[in-house]
Amino acid sequence: MKIGILGSGALGSAVGGSLALAGNDVELWDINEAHIKAVNDNGLKFDAFDGDHVIPLFACRPEEGHAQDLIILMTKTCDSDAALKSARSHIEAGAMVMSAQNGLGNEVRLAAHVPQEQLLYGCTMMPARFLDYGHVASQAVGRIVFGAKNEVALQKAAQFAQTSAHFTLEFAPDRADTVIWQKAAFNCGMNAVNALTGGRVKSMADSQDARDLVQAVASEVVAVARAGGVKAEYQPVFDHLANSMAKHGEHKASMLQDIEGRRPTEIDSLCAEVARQGEDLGVPTPLNKTLATLVTLKSDVLNGDYL
Ligand SMILES: NC(=O)C1=CN([C@@H]2O[C@H](COP(=O)(O)OP(=O)(O)OC[C@H]3O[C@@H](n4cnc5c(N)ncnc54)[C@H](OP(=O)(O)O)[C@@H]3O)[C@@H](O)[C@H]2O)C=CC1
Ligand SMILES: CC(C)(CO)C(=O)C(=O)O
């Protein structure tokens, strides 16, 4: 299958590398010229769960890419619009487009650029790090769970499901919203707290208070999801939090990577979006509102003239 990764940073390159190892014909699309050059000159260096790989891949800006069956959107959510605009010719040529980002509302952002018949949405389970231009790492086997809402898109989507030793694309339209909200519940607690403290995932493992806090944040998100009609459950999120602390403790949550890189964070599509939807649905979300304010303030302080 021909797959273009739109936004090939830490996770996009790890997903692209994994899908290439699984036998797909993958192109990495990005705007980072140094990363594009490094991949084209030396191949993608991918430190994976089964060893270090060098994968010969073609990388380019989205406008310069070749025709694809599937485009997987892997930018930060704040860059979705710009990225999708630059992939317009591929979308007009009929490629299916899947958001596999963190956060809420990705299918709405996609719908502004992609016809419903071509629109897939889901999220990714895979911690990834950007080590250097052309070089990423992930010690886990990745998985995207995805679905679609439109009948035509649902029919086309099934062909993209695949399972290999390196990556799973799981077509689960009945569960896609549940998985996305449960992942958002995880990220609202884990990513926002890590971004504020500067600590890795494991930093919360030994503190009962910290674990109680991220569970309470996640509980607000699950309550909003349920009030909005999504069948989200509390326990899988609590299990995911505990598993991450135990198994991926060294990982720096993507929001912390953004704070350290002085880049915009995804707080608006996580805690802030939960607070907005909670207000509309009459579900209290004081913790998410507070985290949204603090992470936004932290970004402003770091990037403005306040230090
Ligand atoms: N990293 C992780 O472990 C995980 C991340 N996620 C989610 O995956 C998504 C991507 O995260 P991550 O890989 O960490 O982010 P990165 O910032 O590492 O990668 C995003 C990439 O997109 C590029 N980009 C920005 N604007 C455009 C554009 N207009 N067109 C094409 N490319 C563009 C960026 O280039 P430049 O650097 O020049 O801006 C960068 O290379 C997020 O939603 C995140 O929450 C989910 C699970 C785990
Ligand atoms: C913490 C992690 C890796 C969980 O999959 C994540 O979603 C992120 O870094 O944004």
C-alpha cells in the first residue's frame, strides 16, 4: 500500500518507519528541510523495539509528494490546517486521509479540507522520540485504531487494516470515538502534568498524590465523553496510566517535548477542549480548566518577554 505521512516528526517518522518495515511503500512528508535532507541522504534511522534500522525512504515537502492510497496526518493538531492545505492536490486526486493525532476534534479539522467519503480518524498508541534530523526512536510496537463516519469511507477504510510484527492499523469504527476519548483522558492528565513539571512519564509513579491527580483529570474527561454520548470507560484509562508509568517511564510526553522545544503545545485540543465541552454539557471540569490555563501560561512565559 502507498502511504504518505503528513508531518513526519517524532511519531510520524516512527509510524512511517514501522509501516515501511511491514512492507508498505511509505513517503515522509514534512516542512523541516534538515530532516527531509537527512532522510534522503542517509535513510531514516529508526531505533525500534527489535533493534536499530536504517530504512531507505523518500522524504519531501507535501506538495512534492507522489500519489498515495492513504495519507496519515501526524502533525501537531495546531498545524493540521496548514499541512492539509499543502496536501490539497493529493486529496483532490482521491487519497484517503486519516488523522492519527492526539487530541479531540481532529475529524472536524479534517472535514474542512477532506470530503467525508475520504475521511478517516483515529489515534496512535506509540511513544516516539526525535533524536536528530533523520533519526527517531520508539521502543514499542505501534498501533493506530481508526474508523469513519461516512458510508463510502467505511467501505474504503477496511482495505487499510493490517497487522504485522512492526505495526497494526486496526479498523474499529464502533470503538474509534471511545478509543480517542480514552486516549485524550490519558493525555490531559499525563501530558499536561509532565509539561508543567518537566518530569518524564515515570516521575509520577512513586507519588500517590500525583497518580490521584492524573486519575482525577482523566475522570473529568471520561465524564464529559459520556455526557456527550461516547461510551468511554474509566478503568482502561487508569490501566493505561499505570502501564505507561511502569513500561514507558523514560518517555517524555509529546507536550513536554513541545515545551522544551519552545513550540506551541496541543493543550487547546486536550484540556481546553474538554473544559469547553464540559461547560456546554453541564459537566464540571475544574482540573482540566486549571491545567489548560497553566500550560498556556507556561508557553506564554517561555516564549514571551516574561522571564
Ligand atoms: N511523540 C509521541 O510520543 C506521541 C505523539 N502523539 C501525537 O502525534 C502527533 C505528532 O506528534 P509528534 O510526532 O510528537 O510531533 P513533532 O513535532 O515531533 O512532529 C510534527 C512534525 O510535523 C511537521 N510539520 C509542522 N507543520 C507542518 C506542515 N504544515 N506540513 C507538514 N509537516 C508539518 C513538523 O515540522 P517542524 O518541526 O519543522 O515544525 C514536525 O516535523 C501529535 O498529535 C501528538 O500528540 C501521539 C502519541 C505519542
Ligand atoms: C505519553 C504518550 C506516548 C502515550 O502514548 C503520548 O501520547 C504522548 O507522548 O503524547
